[in-house]
Amino acid sequence: RVDLLAEPPDVAVGGGLATLIRRVADEDMLLDIQCEGDQLVALAPLLQRTPVRMVIDHFGRPAPGRGLRQPGFEALLSLSDTGRAVVKLSGAMRCSRSASPHADLDAYVTALRTHYGPQRLAWGSDWPFLRSASRIDYGPLLAQLGRWFPGTADRREILVETPARWFGFKSR
């Protein structure tokens, strides 16, 4: 797991991160990336050239007030070209500035759908909701996915097929 929230991207990339990412790629393991704002910008070139499969948590945690053209979100969208990245639609409350149903993330979800498609999006509840300022209910989070992806086939892809393929689960 690469947690750019704990270690600044320039420090992580300048350290042993490149070696770690190559080892993860060699073992065909998944690299889980936690980032926010523009942190992904420094790491994106390394991820583009290293054949590592990756999962980016929490929509990449864009800053909704900055729009779709913010460098970190553009870096996230560019990783879709590798075919080796999946974005987790989880923890909307971690980056949204509005209450549930987090409508300020709608445009980001639309862009992720366009670039990644349901085949490379996975849903997560973010349970057990650590460090949450208030109580979070699971039901509204799942309903939010239905608002973003009203089609049954898309939701099945995001909830079942993509995780089965990406994480090695068996689907039914």
C-alpha cells in the first residue's frame, strides 16, 4: 500500500518506492494507493511506466471545489490509459464538501465512468468508517451508487464482476 497521505509524494517517489512498485509488479500483486488533491501527479509517471496493477482509493480524493481540470484528478484519469488501474468508489464523505448524497462528486463520477467504465470501477463502503466525525449508515452509501449507476448491469459490474476479476474473488 502506498499512502501518500502519510508520506509526501516527492519523498515517496525519491525513496525506495520505485523498487517497491517494481517488486509488486513482478509478483503480480495489487498496489493500493491512498492520495488526495494533487498528490498523484508526482507518482503518475512512475505508475505509467511500471507494469503494476493498481487500485486508487476514494475516487483519488479530488478537491470538489477545484473542478475536473485539477492536476491530481487529470493524473488519475490518465492512468486509465494503462488498463492496469481500478478506481474504488468508496469514502465519498472523505473528499465531498456536501452532505449525503455528496452531489459535488457527481461530475467526478461521470468522468471516471467515461475514462474507466464500470469494468474498472469497484464500490466500497469504507467500513468501519474510522476517523469519521459522525455516524455513517451503510444503506445510503449503497443507494448513492444506484443514483450514479442506475443500470443493474453497471451496478453488477462494479459490485461483483470488477472486484472478482481484480481481487481474484469468485463471482456467481
